[in-house]
Amino acid sequence: MKKYLNNLITCVICFIFIVILNFALPRLMSGDPVAYLTGVDEESMSVVQYEYYRNALHLNDNIFVQFGYYIKSLFDGSLGYSYRMEATVSSLILSRIGATLQISLVAVVVSCGIALVWGLSAGSKKGTFDKISTTANVIINTLPSFTVGMLLIILFCFGVKIFPYSGLNSPNIEKGTAEYFFDRIYHLILPVTTLTVTFLPSRYLIVRNTARAVLNEKYLLFARQRGLGRRKIKYGYILGNVAQPFIAMVGMSVGASIGGSVVVENLFSIQGMGTLLTDAVYALDYPLMQGVLFVTAFIAVISIIITDVICILTDPKLRRARL
Amino acid sequence: MIKSRLVALILGCTILALFVFMSVCPKVFTPYAPKQTFELWLKPSASHILGTNDVGYDIFTEIVYGTSQTFFIGISSSLLALILGALIGVLSAQNGFIGQIFSGLINLFVMLPKLVCLIVLAAFAGNGYLNRILLIALFGWVETAREIRAKTIKIKSSSYIENCKIHGFGKIHIAVFHILPNLFDLLFARFLNGVNGSVMTESALSFLGIGDLYNPTWGTMINLAFRRGAFIRGAYNYLLMPAVCISLLVLAFYLIGLALKKEN
């Protein structure tokens, strides 16, 4: 239980760290914070404009008051104002975050499912199947995510023309209809496959190695002696040992999956949070970048907390200790 | 088992030697200068092994000259990350307040969304070489530190360290002369892994357009190829060959690491 409590504390510290980083970055960098916070070049601003921005951003107050205003912007849900896009950061992110979550969460779930089944089958029995699939995963692990995506595009969009290579929906389809839904799934297949393939090896290796580590335990020998089937041994005995580290790792990887989604969205020209981030980088829209970082950290921390709760609920030792 | 290790070692060293050779003396591999222009979008032929790109540069030449950039960033940032990781790893294995602080630091960096943080920090810090190396190192030390921490804790509980303590050696003496030598094989393995991580991170960053466009690394090349319509032109080698190089480099380091890994 202490481990999870520590984890929770680290989560909170992580979150505070991101908030402080976001607040400190534009003020610590060499150059005028006004330029960083508005994204407008200093030279192209008139004196009146400059004074207006300075007042609007509360840069004339002392640093603690500024921090107070920053915290306030986090709590009222606006996350700051993007002067480039002329909208609050939260409204921009909210309009895009759906696509990102559709890609990254689905990819996390699918890759975990495949890794669990595959890793258990490979890890529970020594032999050629284990060797081949482990080697294959090691090789996939060397491919950067954009390479996987490009290979898929070349194969399925330009070679065999069966999948679209950009966007999340075909034009001229009305929102909310069943056709729209299936069209969305059709467009999601390649991006999700890309991310799934990129995440698969690390997860597969964790499941396989954990399963391999418990393979020589005496209770497994006993189970085999009693004549239990392979399926029963795999899912009844080995899975229990694999579950804890696996669930913890899945929670950790949600944040990374949003990072992976940045690459995939750029590759498939999907209007998601990742393309919002890269557009913001090109346009030097610093408040928007910080907003994206904040939201990503928020999602990462929340997912870690949720998986910790799942870990506590599924751990028989902890469950009994509490009762 | 020994034989397969030898094969892995030879294969890894061959690929690595080829790339090192490429980065040290690129002129041996290609007759053209790095920014020499030819006709646009030439198909692969004897004079241009991989064809030319949208502004007429020979693609193979660009790959050869990109090797040193990729190598330099990969190796220097992983070395930095290694030093940082070893230091924080050993410190976090101490008992008491210092240990707790550094363990917390490790846990904190494990949780941070790495790529998004890197993109935002790179946007703030600017695109210089040094900045990119520092940033990649800043997010690359975590795994090293975790492994070093685990190993150090294991070593500290062993009897020869106890013996040292009984003889009254100081903490620093024990750390430098008794713990550090035992970490060397782990550090070496982590260095090989770290180069892989750095190269992958660098290529992902430069694929997203955060990088030096004039001295392209392999990731930058893919980014340019992607943005300038290599898909539509069917110039798949412009897109895929730099990626193949990245994979080969990563595979080479992995194979060497596999071959030199201690039997457990």
C-alpha cells in the first residue's frame, strides 16, 4: 500500500512540476516574456500594443501575483489565451483532443490485448514459436514509429489502394449518421495500426519475460502434474504474476502514447492535439504549446492514478489486508 | 549459444564500422559534394544510386553526409545521459534524505510525457545543436538511473562492502573504488541502449520538423521528403532509405549489446 501512496505523491509532484515549468519557462528564457507569451515578435509591436500586452498578461505585478493569475487560469479552465489563434487555449485543445484520444487510447488498448495474449503464449512454453516471435518483436522495436506508418501508407494507400492516407473523415458525409461512424473507423484503422505496432514490442517483451521468470516455479510444476490444461495454466496461474507489472506499465505508457500520437497525426494529416502542437511550434504560439503540455501531463497523471487503483483492486494480498 | 553471440557481434560491428567509416570519410562513398544539384526527381540509376530529390540533391550523398550528424547527436547525448544517470542512480541508492530526493526525481521523470515535453522545451530553447543534445540527454537518463539504482542497492548489501565499512573506509572511497568498478558492465550496456534511445528520439524530433534544416540528419531528411510530396512522386527510397539507416544503426548497437551481455 505504501508503494501506491508514494506513487500518488509522485504523481502530484509531477503535476506541480509541469505547472511550475510552464509558468517559469517564458519568464526564465532570455528575451522578453511578452514575446513568448503572445507569440508576437517584439520588433513588430508598437509601444501601445506592448503596454497593452504587458498589462493583459499581468507582467507588471510581482512574480507571486503572476503565479496566482496563472493558477487561476488553470482552475477556470481557460489555460491561457492564444493571441495567434485569437481563442482560449482550452477551446482550441477541446476541439482537437477527441481525435488524439481516439487514436492513442484505442492503440493502447489494442496493443495491450495483443501483447498479453501473444506474450503469454510465447513465454509459457520454450521453443521455436517463442524464438521467432521474440526476434520479430526485437526487429520491430528498432523501427521508428514514422517508418511503420510510412510502410503502411506505401503498402495500403499507394500499393493496394484500400485505405485513405489522410484525415479522419471523407468530405461530404453528414455528422452523426451511422455512415459517419463507420467512415471514421475506416479512417482510423491505419493510424491506430501504426501506433499499435510501435507499442507492441515493449509490452510483449515485458509480458514474455515476466512469464518466463515464473515458469520454473514449483506451483506451476504442481499444476502441470495435476494435469491442468495449458490454457488454465496460462490464464489461471501465469497471468496473475504478469498482471501487476503489466497494468502499472500500461498506466505509465498513456502519456507516451500521446507523444506517439503527435508523430502519427502529422504523418496522416489528422486534425488532433498533436498537429495542434506542431502547428503551434511552427507559429511560435507559446501559450498553446504550454496548454498542450499541461493537458498531456494531466492525462498521463490521471491514467497512472487510475491504473494504480486497478492494481490495488486486483492484488489479492492488498485486498485481503484491508478487510 | 556462443556461436550465435559471435554472429551477432560480427554483424553488429560490421554495420557499425560501415556507419563510422561513412561519417569519418564521406568522400570515399560518394563522388558528389553535399549540396551539389542535379536534375530534379531523377529515378535511381548507376550514377545516382538512390536518385535525386526535389531540389536536385543526390539522395545517397545526403544520407552519407547525414551519418555524422546523426552519430554526433546520438553518441554525445547518450554519453551525457549516461553520466547523469550514473550519478543520480548512485545518489538515489543512498539511505536517508538524499536517497529519497533522487529516487523521487527518477520517479518524476518516468512519469513525464517525454516527447511532448521535448517538443515544447525545444521550441522554447531554440534549435541549436547543443540545445538538442542537452535536451535529449535530459530526458534520456531515467532508465540508466533506475538500473544503476537497483544494482547499487544490491552491491551495497554484499559482504565485501560490509568488510570495507568495518575497516573504516570512507563513503566516497567505497563508492569510487568498490561500487563503481562493479557498475562498469551495466554502464556499458546502458550506453549502447542509450545511443539507440537518443537516435530514435532525435529522429522523431527532426521528423516533426524540430531540427537544423541545413545540415540534415536522417530524421530531417524523412521530414523533408514527406513534406515535399515524395509519396505522390513515388520516390519511396527518399522516404525509406534514411529510415532503414536508422533501423540498421539501432540494430547494430542492439546486436553488440546482446553479444556482450553478461550471462545470467
